Amino acid sequence: MKHFFFTLHRLPKRDTVSDEFAQSVLQKHTAYFKELGKQGKCLMAGPFADQKGPLGAGCYVFCAESEEEAKKMASEDPLVVEGLYEFRVYEWIKVVPE
């Protein structure tokens, strides 16, 4: 298995939707990542304290056979599906824990 580090970045569309809509999508996003965690596909995920910093809004690490598989999971994130955020992916070499 390979590991992939993702950063999540706010898109301009996020500023055009209501906070209620964004909150409902965020709830789906959280549930989606919790399910991936239960399946052992998401090793960790969470927001940055500074949501508007250079690294984006948050990050996560997926465990997958290929970058394509990892990107497919990221593409199914409700925040991405709704066009509110985009992701950037980097292959990551996990050293600790072994």
C-alpha cells in the first residue's frame, strides 16, 4: 500500500452558497471521512487552525494501492463533488509508526 497526503483548498464557489448549505455539505464530508477511516483508507484528517493559510483549509492522508485510487476517493468527498473545495495530492512515505 502507498500513502497520499492531500491538502484541501477553498474555491470561489464556496462564497456563493449559503452557510446552511455549506454546513450540510460539511456534515456529509465529515461522515464520508469517518467511514473511510473505519475502512482503514483514511489514516488521519482534519482542518488547519488557520483556514486561510497557504496550506489550505485542511489535510488528510489516504492509504491506497495507487494514486488513481486515492484521487478517486478524494473526488468523492462531498465538498469536492459540490465544487466548494479542490484538493492537491502528494505521494507520501510513512515512516512512523512502522
